[in-house]
Amino acid sequence: MWQNEPPVAGDLPAEQGIPTLITWNHGGNVVAVEGSWDSWTSRKMLQRSGKDHSILLVLPSGIYHYKFIVDGVQRYIPSRSSFCS
């Protein structure tokens, strides 16, 4: 006998995170990002595509602050110093 009931919340996997695209399009050759999502403990390298750099991170829902390191110099995008996922 088949049951057509929707799954119960307890039957679903726990939230794994939200895919979050971080981009830098203000020049530079080597671009990395550091953020509050891991208490500023790691530096992630962005992938270059033409003039743009980007990385896709899967982050828990929340508000984060981050900074870019461009060619060894710390840089910020003034209009996007934080984001909410």
C-alpha cells in the first residue's frame, strides 16, 4: 500500500547552506576573499574569468562581512561591505 503524504520536516536533510557568489570586477591579477563566515581564519582564492574574479561559497544563512585581497593589498567594495544570504 502506497501513501501519498508529504514528507515530515524531520524526514528532510538539515539545511546545508546557501550558494553565494562573491565577485570582484575592479582589476587585479590575484584576488582572494576573507570573511566572518569562518571568523576570518581562511583565505579563499577567486577564479579569474576575463577581467572578473569570482568564487561560489556555500554558507549558512546569515549576515557576513568580508574583504578582498587584491595583488596582496586589502581592498573593499564600499557599496557591498556586507551581504545577507
